[in-house]
Amino acid sequence: MCKEVDVIVIGAGGGGPVVAKELGEKGINVLLLEAGPWYGNKKWKNPNHEHGDISCCKIDDLSKELLNESFTCYENDMNDIILGKLRWGTADLNQNLWERNIPQEGFTWQTSGVGGSTLHYFANSPRAYPIKIDKEWPISYKEMIPYYEKVEATLPVSQAPMTSKEELFFFGAKKAGWQLIKSLNVTSPGYRPQNNAILLPNPNINESDFTFDGNSEGCTLCGHCVNGCRIGPSIEKVAKRSTLVSYVPYALRTGKVEIRPNSFVIKILTEKYKDGLKAVGVKFRDTWTGKIEEIKAKVVVMSAGAIETPRLWLNSGLPNNQWVGKGITNHWFDCVSGIFDEKDLIKTIGNEKVNPYIGQNSAARFDYPGLGGIQGLGISPGLFSTILYSVSDVGYSFLRKNDAKTPWDIEGRIVGRELKEVMIEYPRTLSLLILTDDQVNKGNGVELDTYLRDEHGLIPKIKYHPSNTDRQKRDKLAAISADILKKAGAKKIIRSNLPPGLFIHIQSTMRIGYVTDSNCEALQVKRLFIADNSVLCNCLGGPNPTLTTQALATRTANKISGIYFS
Amino acid sequence: MSLLKISKINEISHTNETFKALIEALAPESQNLIVKYENRILHEVSYQSVYEYEIWTLNHSLSQTILKIKFNINLANPTAKMLDKAAKQLIESKNNKEPVNSDILRKIGDFAALAPSDRLLAIDLLEKLRVNLSSLPIPFWNNAGFVLLIVGELMMLNTIGYYSGGHGYDFSNLKIGARDKSENYYSSWKEVGYPGPSKGYKCLKGYLIDKFTE
């Protein structure tokens, strides 16, 4: 250990490193425990093959060269469910994945490791819709604004640049009659560029003498956001601002934060306190050796994600609370794609191809408070074909009689010759990803499986069935998406109709106001705080959750400092 | 050779052939597309390399811990048997559209004996849970949620395996964490016009607005 621990933070994903950095800057000693590997650190030169060191607390240990070796930009190297470096499992690729019981079609797309799911996220950083916080949260949107501003300045967050696919999206949205939104605080429908956590491209990027060597500062529009991103002159200046390259280095620079990868927390330790309990430490397991250790601290922060945080609560035997694990929201995704003719594309964007692999993975969006959001989706062909054409809630397209009234030509999973034909049109396809404003439903959520367990205890079982209202909202967004694509000139429209069990934006399983008080401290366990997507009170109305989690985590760090370390 | 060993070899062979039949139905060879897309160079990606990816992944995706010991659970063999059960039900209910190949039925199994389009109908029965769940092998036996999960995974592995280059790994000599990419790796990318990983593009088209406001 580098120092005595004041606060233990569990999980180095989107929220944990924010708490660590904020507390470290206030002079509080933090131990940040992460279950997965650490890429780009001299103490773990072969993070998937050997244990390496125990922990790190020095900024000098970060290595861009090692990050380059790990993040290859090949989608299968990075995102394969079993062998991908951004998988959900131990650093040791010889060990199996961490199991989840999902009794429906789908999967959870999460990443273990320092940086967590921000390693593969698109870095989209919109604020929540104000109405969704003001109506349902125990704190107001106005109170959140200074914390949003702080995170937006720290990452930093800025307007996403356009390439052909964004230009085509905006062309269609404008032609469909929607307004351009220029405010960060969205109260009415319209389209806008993403506000994202990716460093702006060099303004001279199009010049013939500008060379791409992977070490220049700023986004190079290479299209590998989902594969981790390794563009930049140093770890701290990598273009996509996952916490691996932003809040983690900032935390190390405080000199007060120690980070230990390969450490899976299996129990929250508590003691009796007045009429209830207080957290006093954690028990964790080294994922390489299996050795179990205990560490004590004055405060514990759970940032293990919206599945593992409730699982840890339940496996620790913490007090019953009817909302622990309950109320999961997931933005019930959908995709609508348009295939264009070359001559039409030349007219609208001056190019015969959209080329979905060029530019940031999702740099344009459409917002509709009350329904949800729509965002551009441009990724390499493996993930593209899988998300768009091979997963569906309505089965095979060839078995469906398409209703002439629907605004799409094909709906459902595409296979065989038809799959080959639509994928050959990949360079001329524009795809839109729908994020539904799904409702909190107490019947949905995370619980412990009755008997299936892994080395960390009973595994989580996830149940999520959207309501009819959710379905109606999503159908409206699908119709709007199809209209935007048609107005942009698409000749063929394809709706995926994705199943509810595709878990990507996993939220609201430990809701503020229900499992925690308004400071994000657990109602039933003092000195135990939550700082991840689980503590969000709802799905924010559709905007991507990471920025709001990070803003709330900044606020939570202030509260921890004020209550226990003032 | 012991009867047990012969039985095991037969089971592996059955699984391999059943998965080849699955991939043939999901992602057929590209030859018949050449006429339509004569101006594109179509590169043959044999479905035979995708089936290996699918089997390997299924056999490494599930484990269980009993008395603190972790056991890997091979899923490919019971999955192949589950496909056969669904195919058998399709045949017995006379809902197959094309004739069944009796020679393949005898040598391999019900699923592979169906025409490719009928294999998709058999999978559709599983997805709609219109099979007798009590006839399925463990771990699918009376486990509707797990049937849906794995059948969905079969579909996803097909596309991610084919279009991400996963089929291009050398599965005959696969070492976890040290995968060499064979010549096959890039072929499906060429087919769809993806140039592969790049360090950047000179494609900046500016910004839509000056800046966001509060």
C-alpha cells in the first residue's frame, strides 16, 4: 500500500475515478479497486498474460507505447466476447467470462478494466433532459448544472465534428422539418451535433502534408472509438476521454490515490452503528491468485456498475431494501438504417459513399424529450452487421409479411443471401440508433440467481421487460428515424427492432432517493456511497448516462468530503 | 479404440457438421452474388471457417463454480443436439418446405439434412419456443430463457465471426491471447468495402454550430 486509506472506491469505470480524483484533490487518501486489467501501465506490461505488480500510485508509470500495443484497433481483438481485451471478465484471458443469467435474447455489453465501459463507449456526453430530473429526482436539474459544467471542462467535452455520415443525418433531419438545437439543456425536439468527450481534430487534418502517425493531438476521425482509442501523443492526451486517460491520470496526479487492478470486491464489511450499520471496509479477491484480503477505511464508495453494485450489496448480506437491484432502465435500443444510391449521395454530400467506418462512431443526435433520443451509428462491419442485422425482437425478416403502412422495407433479423446483399451496401448505409425513454418498473431488475455462482458468489440474474408505453415511444422514434433517412434520400429502410435484453446503457438499479439519500449515501448503511449508473433515479429521458453519472459522482465526492472529512 | 472414445469422436463430428450446416444457412457462399455485383471483387470466405469460430466461442463462454472449483461447460455439443430436436419436430410436423436429404439424415442428423431455408424454420421454432422443451438436452432442458439466450448468440456469432475477421483466426492452433491472423482474416472486409483499421482520414467537414449555449 502506498498510504493509509481513508476511502475505498470499488470500480474504476465511468464513476469511480471521478470520485477518486475529486477526493484526492481535497487531500483524502483513496484506494481505487478495479476487477479487470490496466492497459497502458508499465507495471502491467503483459496485462492479459501475467499478474504483474500489485498497485500503482504514480503518473510516471503510465505508458502510451504499452497502450498502443494493447489497443490494436481490430474490432475482434478488442471486442470479441471471449478473447477481446475489452471483454467482461478477468485480465487473464485463459479464465472464463464472469457469468450473468439473462433468461431472454441479448447480452450485457460491459468492459472490465481501468476505464471500465468508458473504454468502448462512444464518449457521447449529453446532459439529462431537465424535465426528467426535475420531475422524478430528489435533487433539481439546476443543482446539477455546476457539476455538469465541471465535468465538461475537465474531460473536456466539446462539439463533435462532421464527416459525411453526420452531414447526411443533419440534411435529412432539417428536410424533415426539425429544429436545430443549440442549447445544452434540451427542452424541445430537434437535432444537434453530439457534445462528446473527444478532443477536437487538428484543423489542418485535411491538408495534404498532415500525416497520421497515431501520435498527433486530437481526433483523427479513424473510427475506432469503440475499440478503445489510442490516438494521441501521451496517455493523458489520448483523443477519446475514457476515464483511463482522463480521470485516472488526474487522480494519480493528486498524489493521494492508489489504484489496484485485478481485485474483485466480494463483500462490503460493516459494523453496528447506532440503530443500523456503517461500512468499515471491503473483502476482495485477487483475480490471478485467488488470494482474499480485507482492507478497512472510513468510507466505502460502490462504483461497480448497475449490475455488480446491487449484486455486491446482496452478496454482502446488507439490509433488505425493496429497491435494491430494482427498477432497471436500459434505453431499450433499436436501429433503423437507410441504404442510399450513389447518385443521390453525390447530390447531398458530394461523395458517392457514406462510409460508416469514417469519423467518430456517433457524432450526430436527435433529441425528443418525452420519447428519447436518436443518434448516428457508424462502426466497422463486424459490430455493424451484428447490432443492425443479427439481433431482433421480431425474428427473421423473411418470415414477416411487411405491412405496407410501415415506413420501412425490411424489419427483423436478416440472414442468408439477403444479409450478404445488405452488407455489400455497407459503404452506402447510414444507421441510426434509438435510445428510448423507458420507465422505471419495480418488476424489472437485478437479483441473485438461486443457485448459479462463480468465484465471487451467486451470479446476477437480470430481468427487463419494457412496458407498452415504452414500446409506443420506441415505435414513434423508429418512425421519425425512417422519415429522416427517407428525407435524406434513402432508397431502402431497414428496422432491426432490437430485443429488450441488449444491455448497454444499464441504469437505475440503486436509485437515488430510494436506496440512497439525496447525497448518494445508502439509507441503511452509513459511510457507504454509490457513484455509478445504478444510482441514477431514472433513464434521464434517453441521453447517454455517463456524463450525468460523472457529474453526480463529482457532487457525491463533495458530500463525502463535507460530511466525513471536513 | 474404446466405445466411449468412438462415441466422443462421433459426437464431435456431428457437432462440426451441424454447425457447418448452420453457417451455410445463415451466411451462404458468395459465388451467386458475383453476377449482381460484377464490378466488385468478391472474396470467398468459406463458411467452414466461421463454424469453427462459433463452436470455439460456445465452448468457452460458460462455466460454473461448484465447491470453489470452476468448471468449463462445453455448449457446442448440446446446442447441435438442440438444433436436431427442432429440425426433427419440423420434419415430423411436415412443415419443411424442401425435401429432407435422407443420406445426410442417416449419417449426420436432422438439422443438417434440411435444406438451408428449412434450417432457419427449425431455428425459428426454437426462438418462438414452439419445441418440446422437455425433449432438449441439458442445459436447455425445460430452460426457455437459456434456449432464447443461446439461439440469439448463435445468430450474433455468425455475423461477428464473419464480418469482424473472427473466422480468420487459426482455430486449429489457437492459443488464448496469442491469435495469429491468417490470410482469411481480411476477406470479408474486402467483400463489403471496408479497408481495415486506419490511423485517420482526411474527411473533416467542419462543425454544425458555432458553440453550444446554456
